[in-house]
Amino acid sequence: MRAVTVSQLPLFDKPKVELHVHLDRAIKPETILYYAKKRGIPLPDNTGDQLWDIIGMDEPLSFPGFLAKFDYYMPAITGDREAIK
């Protein structure tokens, strides 16, 4: 009898979809800027590169430091389905 791996089973041999995405690095700074302007929400900078310098994470942060990054841009996208798409 030949061994069968899980990936060879018909149930698992289907295209995959992303079921879980973290917001950090999932939303382009330009998208954040667009929705902030549309909703009249001020941001600390007005170009994608400048905003990324503030909200980006190039090195590990403490958990509170990580969460603090969301304070900058969550008001621009919260509650707006188009922004999250």
C-alpha cells in the first residue's frame, strides 16, 4: 500500500485563499492617505514615504510600541469597508 500525503487528498488539492491578514503592512500608505483625506482625518505626514517612516516597523518593537503604530492610521480606515478591501 502506497503512503498518501495530505496534499494529495482531493480535499486539499484546491486553490488556496488568504483567510487571515494582519493590518500591519497589508494596507499601502497611499490608501491610508486617500481615506484619511476623504474622511477629513489629519495624519502626521502627507506622503506615502513619510507616513511609512512613521507607521512602518523595520525592527522588533515592544508590544505597546507595535500597537501604538495603529493609532496613527486606524481612524482613517475604521468602519470603511472600501478602505479595508
